[in-house]
Amino acid sequence: MKRLAVAFVGLGALMGSSFAADVTAPYYNPPPPFLPIDTWTGFYIGGNAGWIGSSGNTIINTGTDTGPGGLALGLIPGTIGVSHNGLIGGGQIGYNWQYGPNWVWGIEADFDGTSAKGTAALAFPGSAVIVPSTGVFSRELDTLGTVRARAGFPSYPNLLWYVTAGLAYGESKFSSAWLCPACLPPTGAGTAPQTSGTLVGWTAGAGIEWMFAPAWSVKAEYLYVDLGNQSNTNTGFNSTVNERDNIVRAGVNYRFFW
């Protein structure tokens, strides 16, 4: 009887060890590696507002009348500084395409109105040989538009660091008034010609954009704009200024097809 009991105990121990060997901790496959979601791809529209100020502030005057009564003989300075600055605001539209986890390519077009204006006046009291006169030089930039490529690097949390460059164009006005009530013709009481037109040039800059919701983002950027030269011809002299501007602005975008 004792032998039978011992045999049963041994058999039970053997079965228990075999069962324990079979019952192991469950095995789970490791999760797949994290792949960044293509969050920046899609069309977007938005608005922007900020500040604009000129960096090309020197007006260069050259004389055209070399006669005894010419305005170029010491009456008009060779250079004069006239800056302009003001607010800028408008809208933009664009498209982003995210290529893998590290790059975002895009194109953006914007159109803004500006209040950038500047004026400088020079008063000449006159002398025994020169009558009193006043020169007034003014300039303004009414509108500004750009069409730019963007290249960006996305980073955590939902940030996009980018550089941008492309075409720029703007509606500009430039005048050089010369007020001389006692002058003889052809100057007479004075002249105030104004040149206006659309200037075309280039722009480049950089910025950062933050996607704070699936379809919404805000951005801050800096742009440098060079629209080339603008000239104005008055009686006896020509005036030329280079339209260069610095822009600092913020914006908000709404993205479609996210």
C-alpha cells in the first residue's frame, strides 16, 4: 500500500512539473516602430498682420540743368534720407507637402496692404542770389505681394521651422516736390511730380509655425524685400530711391484635407 502511495505521489509531481513547464508567461509581439503622421500636408488659407519698415532710405538726386538758374547748382542736396514704416496686413494661401519625417516643402502666395509712408522737407531761406524755396520728398508703399517657396523641418511638439524665398511685387509712390513761389518760369510757384507703379523684385526670410489643433496653426516670420529702384524727374533734377523693406509679422492658417 505504501509503495502504491509513493508511486502516485511521484506521478503527481512529474505531471505537475510538466504542466508548470507548459504554462509560461504569455508572449506579446513588440509594437511596430513609431512612424510620424503626415500632419503638414494639405492646402491652407489664412491671414497675417505685422510691421514693415524701409531699409533703403537714401534718395539720390542728380542735376539735369547746369545753367545759371538751374536747381542743381547747390540748391538740391546730392542725397537725402527718407524712411517709411507702418502696419502691414492681408491674407495668404498655400500648400504643404511633408516628405518623410524630416522635411516639409511648400509654396505660398500672399497679398497685403500697408500704411508705410515717409516724408522729408528741406527749407532754403534764400539769399541775395537765390530765392527762398522748399523741397519735399515723400514715398509710400501701398500694397505688397509675394509668391514664395518654403522648405521646413518639423519638430516636437508640432512645430515647423522654415526658410522661404521667391518673387515680390508692390505698388509704390514717389514724389519730389519743389515749392518756389518767387521762381521764374518754368518752375513758377513750384513743381510736384509723382511717380507711381508696380515694382517687381525678390524676397527671402525665415519663420516658425505651430500646429495647435489638427487644422489650425499660427506662425511668426521675418521677410526681407527688395523691389529695386524707383525714380522721379523734377525741373532740373532727378531723384532715385531703392525700395528695400524689412517685415515682421504673425499669421494664422486653416488647413484643409488634414
